[in-house]
Amino acid sequence: MKHTLSVLTENHAGVLSKVSGLFTRRGFNIDSLAVGVTEDPAISRMTIVVHGDDAVVEQVEKQLNKIIPVIKVKTFSEGEYLSRQLSLIKVAAPPSRRAELMKIAELMNARILDVSPTSMTFEFTDTLERTEVMEDLLRPFGIREIVRTGTIAIEKGASITRSKKASQDQAGPGATSL
């Protein structure tokens, strides 16, 4: 089973290496890893997708919490988060087949970024499942190249994943946080 973790860390050099090293030492495979700065430039968020049972994910979470620059780890439960990944897909596109490709782009809400005499490049942002559908639809045309960002995720609703300090700094004195 796949699990999605949101990991808040201090935003400085070497943190990604420490986190990925933990996975290497424990023999855990990372299916997807995306990292970016948050609304607070001092904090980065890593979205990590791992494959394993609940015990494996619990062990990963405990080990991540032991790493000094890690501020908070949250494992998202199915249905409580939104996730997306960005894909750039270059497809063989002779002029005789471009209308079909344009129709697929329209149906799947993909953008056509580039057209050359022999290819088209699409931008597609959606869930992993819909990304796989898009790839399946384009495969008969001849996929030349795919580049993916990896999954990013955020909790649904008003809940937020952030450190206590950041929550209090933004909410003001006397406020409580997650």
C-alpha cells in the first residue's frame, strides 16, 4: 500500500541528504519525493510517497522524527488530502494525427506547450491515477519522453501541517496550534 507523508524541515543545505540517507539505511524505497519552500522561507516541505504496510510507515515516521532538522512529520490518511503531480510528455505527432492529440489534450485538460514538425509536448497536472490514464492514451502515438515532478500533497479543509512555532508566530500570542 502507498502512503503519503508530509515532512516539514528546516530549510538549509544537507537536510534532503539526511532524509534520503535514512531511507537508504533502512532499505525503504521512495516512490516519489518532492521538496519545496513553504510560506515560511525558513521551512521546507517534503512530500514523500512510500510503499509498505502500516508498520513500515510507522517506523519511517519514527525515524524521520529523530533527524534534527525535521520539525514535523504527518502521514496523510486516504481521503484527507489533495495530491497532484506535473508531467511534461513529448509525443510523436505527424501532422495527420495532430487533431486526435489535440482532442485528447482537450478531454484531459492538458496544455499543449510545444509543437514541432514531428512532435507535440503536453503539460498535464493531476493525480497519479489520471496521469497514468493520460500516458495510456498517448502511448499509441509513441511517447518520446516523460518528465514528472513527483507527488505534492496538502490536507483538505482548514487543517494545516506546520510547526508549533510557525503556527504561533502567524496566529499571534496566546494562540494554540496543531
